[in-house]
Amino acid sequence: MTQPRSARFLIVGPQGSGKGTQGVLIAEAFGVPAVSTGDIFRANIAGETELGLQVQAIIESGELVPDALTSELVRDRLSQDDAAKGFLLDGYPRNRGQVADLDAFLGDRGESLDAVIELVVPRAESIERISKRAIEQGRTDDTEEVIANRLAIYERETAPILAVYRESGLVTEIDGVGGLDEVTSRIFAALAERGLVPPVAV
């Protein structure tokens, strides 16, 4: 099977699904950067860029970073040399407006997403995993009520995004329950079925 000329992925999953860990593994295998909005925000704030100063002021005021500014930061990151042949996005896009922004950006470059990886984990499993992690890390703010609220926000915000990508046939559903290696194997098997095979053996 030929290796893909590009690897442009979006990974989606609720808190506790392991998408952060799996995203890094996928990105490393395909030799592309794992790009999360949180990392972009922190890097720009630390670098005191013009965009970073705007983000810092918004976050410190307790507000959410607007879609337009978030999209501008993501476009800036994806324009860097290491993302020329691909990337893995985690945490962006979060709504239909950001989906449109990303589509427009990629379209202008003659590019498109190759796959949207959805890690499917039952709500009860997510709550159990996050609760266990909170205990291990000594976090008292992660109560079951708080976790359930975060999951509800994810379900409310993410469902419309996945609907858009399903219409394009881009979504690959992965059972996220199981050991780390087991879930990783499912992801790479599903990508291989789409002709997306990493140049690095996994």
C-alpha cells in the first residue's frame, strides 16, 4: 500500500477518552505535528506575540477566546514549515463556525482533511477514568458533577461538528474502550483501510 502524500487529521473525543495520548502517537508515526489550541495559546502567550497578548488579556478577564482569534492562531500554526505535509488537530474546530474557517483555510491552499478520528467512549467510562485520574493527581475540583457537566458541553458542542464531517465521509469511529496499545492498533487499522499508512512502523 502506498504511503499518503499528506496526513491531515482531526482527533475528537470526550475528556478521558485518551485522545491527547493517541493524538501524539498518530502524529509521531506520520511525522507531522500534533496541534492543540491549548498548546498554541500557551506558546503565543509565552512568546509574547501580538496574538498571544490578545489571548492572555481575554483569558485573564475570564472570557472565552473568540472563534475569529482562535482560527487566526490555528492558521498561523498550520502555516509553519513543519505542518506543510500534514498535522493532527486536537481541540479545533469546536463548532460549525470554526469548521467553516478551517475548510476555507485549507481550501485556499488546495488541501483538505484526510480523516476525522472519533474516539467513542461511554459517558460512565469517561467519568470513571477522569475521577481516577483526579484522585491520582490529588485534584479535588474534578467532582463527578463537574466532570458530567464538561461531558455534556462536549456532547452539545461536538455533535454538530461530527455531523458535518460525516456528510463528507471523513469520520472514522474508533472504540476507545480498552488498553492503550489496543486502541492505538484499532486507529491505525482504520486509517490503513482509508489508504493512510504511516511511514514509521507502529
